[in-house]
Amino acid sequence: MACSKQRYRITASPIESNGLPCSGRCTIEFERTCDQDWMRLLEASHRQRGLAGDDRAALTIGLQLLKSLRHRGATASELQSLQPQLDALIERIQSLPSAS
């Protein structure tokens, strides 16, 4: 049975030039609820032409984060004026050619 809402914890940690994680308090973490299964979207993203694996993952997750802004009450104020540009950006990203 598929879950109608997926919950994700997004963590961003800088990596030092030697590949090790930074020391101290340098991780940003937040949660987001979404209707989409991001793991399946990431699996399907391999068909996206011209992008390396990390770029495909960043684009896929970034697009989901942008979409989640559109569906949250937060757009009522500051983000409301950006809504047409946000919708246009999402549409352009979704129309990028993919490999068949």
C-alpha cells in the first residue's frame, strides 16, 4: 500500500577539500513532507540527459523542494509575488529532454 504523504529529512553538510566533513556545527537539517516518492524519482532521473549523477539528484530534489513551496501556506506573503516565476521555472525544468 502506497503512502499518500512521504516525509523527508534533508541534511546539508560542507565537505573539506580533503573529503572529510567539516568540524563544529556546520550541518543544516530540515524536514519536508511531500506527495511524491523522492526515492523513485531519483531512480527514474537516470534518464535525464547531460547531467552527472550528483547534478541529477540535486535537480530532482531541488525541483521537489520548489514544488513543496508552491503547495504550502508560506506562499501567501513574500513568495506570492514570485509564484509565476516559480511555476515557469518548474515547467521549464520538467520539460528538459530525457533519454528514451
